[in-house]
Amino acid sequence: MDGLDLLRAIAILGVLVFHAPKAVHDAVPFTLRAAFAHGWMGVDLFFVLSGYLIGRQVFAPETDAPLGSQLRTFWMKRWMRTLPLYFVVLALYALKPWVVGTPFLGGGWHYALFLQNFSLPRDFVQSWSLCVEEHFYVVLPLLAFALGGRRWPAWAWLVPVGVSVLARAFYVRDLPPGEHLSTFPEFVAWSTEQHLDGLAIGVFLARTAPVWRQWPRPWRTACGIAGGILLMVAVGWHGALVTTTGHVWIFSALAAGFGAVLVGVETLRLPSWLRWGIYPTALLSYGAYLWHGLVVRVLERLDVRLGAWGLDLLAFLALTLGVSWVTYVTVEKPFLKLRDVLLARKDDVRGTVRAGMETQR
């Protein structure tokens, strides 16, 4: 889907320019510095996309498969997509003391269990958002399949937005207003309960898709424009970096804005020349998100400079996407094929059992 691929590509490019090597940030013109400083919002866009895409799987037409089978299928699809490459990258971080002589700061068993976002991750920092995603993958099917959430009213899926707002409010209630969060040693602003907004908005859109997909094209375009305006207002109100205790509402506003933009661009069709660059960027976005921290570390350690910030940025993007392509081919794709084989075999077994039961009848 061109529109969703475009959003995914924008999200990962935003994250990459935000975390670009110091040589790039030191040299980038002032007029672009503000745009680079807003790149962190790509993570919130990823949350909305994930909630919508995974929500579409959950709200697909019901099957007669038993609950255990539905849960196993869902978790196999998600974990064979996300875990293999994560543990490859995590292994490299764990091997840093022997490979490059630097410690894996804050590393420990909690990284293997996706609990590092409840502490202060000092290495492999970007993995905090993957923790939120993995917790989402565990809970969503339990709510939807085990507790009958597929039949809940659509508004019920917005409750996690309120949960996150309250969680952030409780987090900052005893802190001095406007205080810089980095001054607090127990900095846990990345914990899962504080970042459910985007996922909830995405699931809500998946639940209500049969309605808004029937809207006339001008309505959906207007919704996308309204989302863009909301994003500009939110950013203008809170500033580029969420570093103070006044950040309670910003993530909810970003989630709502990105959700409205998603409605506006979902059916967008890109020209072939543009799709040629957007699709591979979107395809490699997961690998690029996991790898970019190590790529930055290598480039800064070697002090690689090509004489112009634009060339340095292109080299960083090309190297990150290149490494991501290698591991997509060697790690992600083989596990995706294995997943498809296992799921097909499971469907064959279920079909054979069903046919046998019909024969007995």
C-alpha cells in the first residue's frame, strides 16, 4: 500500500536524521536543524502504523479456529518477524567488550526479556520502542481473541490513550514544572504504559476502517489535512524536544495527528519512479531502526567525514540501509519463509483434521 509505505519511509528517515552522526548535526544549516530535531516523532508514527496494521489482522473476518490456535498463529507471525534480527543486533552489543573493547552499558538479562524500557537504557537505546511493540503483541490478541475484544465498541480501544495520559501525569506530578527530565536519575519516561497512545489510535482506526474507508475522497483528504494541522499545533506548542515535565499531552496529540494523516493517505498511489525509492526504504525500516545506533557509533569512532554535511548524511543513510538489506536477505527473509512454511503446514493439518471430522459425520 503506497500510502502506508510512504509513512513508514518518512518515519524511519525522520529517526535516522535525528540520530545522524555528530558531524552532520554540527554542520547542518540552521534552517534544517529544526527539521532534524523533530525526527524523533518518527517513532510515534511507527506506533500508529503498527497499531493499524496489526489491528487489521486482529479484526479480519473470524475463523472457526480454536482460541489456542489463533493465539499461536498471531504470535508466530509477529515474533518470527521481529525477534530474529533483534537478537542478532543484541548479540553484537553484548559482544562489544571483546570486539571493540567498550562495555555494553547497562546491558543485562532484561534486554532479552524486553524490559529495558522500564529502566534507563544507555546502550542500544532505540530498543525501548521495540519493547513497547512486543508488549503490545502479547496483550492485543489476548484482549481481542480471549476476552472477545473483536466485538467491543470502537471507543473501547481508545481507553489506552487515557491510561497513558494518566501514567504521564502521575510520573510528573511530584516533579518541578518545566524541569529537564535528564536531571532525574530514575528516568523511566520510556515505560510501556506511557506510550500506548499511537498503538491505541492505530487499533481504533483498524476497528473503524469499514466506516472511514467508505468516506468520499475529499473527506479523507480533509481528515489528512486536519491531522497535519494538529501535528503543527502540537509541535509549535511543545517544541522540538520533549525534555521537560510538561510533556503529558504531546504524545496523544501526535498519535491523533498521525492517525488522521493515515486516513488521508492510506489509498494514495505513488508514481512508479517515486515508489522505486519509497518501497525499499519502507521494507528495510525495521532493520535500519535496529542497526542505526551501531552505524553511528562506527562512523563517529572512525571520524568519517567526506567534506560536506550532505555527503556525510548520505553516507550514513546508505550504510545503514545497506547493512539492513544484508540482514534482511540473510536473517529476516529466511525466517519469514520459515514462518510461512510452518503456518502452511499448520493449516494443512487443521484441514486434514476437519476433513476427517466431516467424513465421520
